[in-house]
Amino acid sequence: MSNKIYAMIPARIGSTRLKFKNIRLLHNKPLIWYGINAAQTAGFFDEIFLNSDEILLAKLAKEYKCKFYNRAEEYGSSIATADDVIYDFFKHNTECNILFWINTTNPFQPYQEYEKALCFFNQNNLDGLITTTKEKIHARFLEKPLNYSSNEKLPKTQDLEPVEIFAFPFSIWRRESFIQNYEKYGYAYLCGNIGYWQVNKLASIEIDDEDDFILANSILFGLDNQQCYEKKYANLED
């Protein structure tokens, strides 16, 4: 069996919340560029694919020197699930044994973590790996306290058990187990031996709406300004 590792950057042309977000410029680069560039900079992928239902995006794939996979129209609709898209890609790329799904919507994910996560994936013989972020924040779920009690003093934030949230800048799956589970159950995203990889706050920023885009642009343009790195404090002297 092949042991090739592929990076796959999914990019639908349509979006229900932010129209054409994958080709919209973020800090003077299309949003789609960030995932492709991160995969290329990581330097260990056997192939890097832009996966889209829109053939026009093949132009960008060529410009950014990666391969293009034109998924069927049925996998480009808003009702198509990630399970469907991954299964379709695995079935049409039989030499791929390990697949990295790299989201275009998380432009702050450092590429250096890809190889660390892959080592963790292999060392633990995982079938899938999901990225998460942990937050020490008071949380409720289904109108009930999740990590605190309403019958006692409200704990300090630093004393809380952190809430772990799926972040999705990237995920990893193993071909054989994914296909087996999908064909047996009709899904496979969380099947088998699943591991979790914690990412930082910047990596967890996901661009889904206009406010997210403004925030990401503000961060990137702000990072160009050296004042962002200066540590200054209020003057308390008389």
C-alpha cells in the first residue's frame, strides 16, 4: 500500500454566509492562498490539491503551483458534508494513504504544526485527528452550566476546567479506516481511533462572516506595524 501523504485544500465557490470568500483578498492575497502556501512551506507533502466544485479555480491552482481536483457538483452544494468530500477524494486518489484537510478559513494556522501533528498521528496509530482549542471560560450547554455550578460562588476564570472546542484549521485521516467506516455507516469523520490536537487562539480564528474577515484583515495589517510588538505601559508617576 502507498504511504503517500496528501494535503487537500477544499474551496467551494459558493458560501451561504460570506459570498466568494475563498477568492476574496485578505491582506492582498486571496483567502485560498493561505492554506496552499502553508502546505507548500511545510515541505513534506507528496502532493497538494486544491479541491473545488468550480473549474475556474483551476487557474489559481496553476498560479500557485498545486494540483486541482474538480469534485462533482453534488459535493459542492451546501448540503454536502465533509464526510462526502473526503470519501470522494480518497476514492479518486487511490495512492493517497494519509490526507490532511487544510481549511482556507483559518489563515493563521502555523505550518510548523503539521509535521508535529503527523508524528502524533502516527505514534498513536490514529485513524483521524481533529484540531481543538481549549478555553477557560464559563460555559453553558442546553441552558445548563457546563463547567461551573449555579449553586455556589462563581469560580475565577483561571480556576475553571477548560472547555474544549473543535477548531478545524486542519484535520488528518487514514485512507483505509475512513473508507471502511464510510461504506459501512455512511459517515467516517469521527470513526475509529480519533485523537485531538490543540491549536492556539490565532489558529482557531475561522472566517465565516463579514466581521471575521474584518478581524483577520485587522490582525494581518496590524502585524505589519512595528508598534504591535512594542510593550508600553501607562505612566503612574506623579
